[in-house]
Amino acid sequence: MAGNEWPPQLEPQKGTPAARLKEERVRNDLDVKSLCDKLSVVDRPCITHKSYAWFECGEKDFLPIFKTQHWKRLSEIGFDIQYIISGIPSAIRDQKEAALIDNYRECSAANQQHLEAVSTAFKEQEIEPSRKVDY
């Protein structure tokens, strides 16, 4: 990509900080422009909607550009900063996740093992899309 097409048409590579940044924006029900408007109250450097879109598609690395005040503002908006940077959620993020964990905890040890096996199978299927599992 030449780096000058607008708007960027690339999807970020799965599992990258760029992909997680986009996930958090979508999870917080914001479009790029609304988020940048919320970030515009932050001192320089100003993050424009065009710059932000390039960050989300992974064409430009935002980690060295975002300053403490940007991270603080994103956190105030509801972004999970630890998740964006490390890929590890800082807490249970929604009711569906909480319900899954509650259901797991209420199962017998044998059923917990079954849930773990199914979960692992689905995760491996996501990692290796060429490997098809028929049910």
C-alpha cells in the first residue's frame, strides 16, 4: 500500500495492537470521527481522524505517538488500555463474558473439562482457518 489512499481499505492484522485498538473503538460504539472529537480535548499532538484511521489499519504505529494524555482520555472513554497494548483484558468486559465464566464455575469438574476442550478447539479453528471442524 502506498500509504496515501483514503480512506484506508486495509483491515488490521488479527491479534495486533492496531486490531485491538479498533476492537475497543467498536466495543465503545464510536466511529473514528466521534472518537477523534473526544480525543481533540487532549493537548498536542492532535490525533486527526485520518491519522487515527491509519493507526487502526496498522499502516502507522500509534504506540510511540500516543502520549500519556491520549491513553488517559481513551481510558476515561472506556477503552481497555492493558488489552490494547498487551492483548490481555484487564477485566471481564461485558455481560456475555461474565455469564460464560459464571456458567463454567457452576459446572461439574467433568463438564468444565468438556468446556475447556470445546473452547480450545474453537480457538485453534480461529488460528488455523484452513482446518475445518465438522459437527
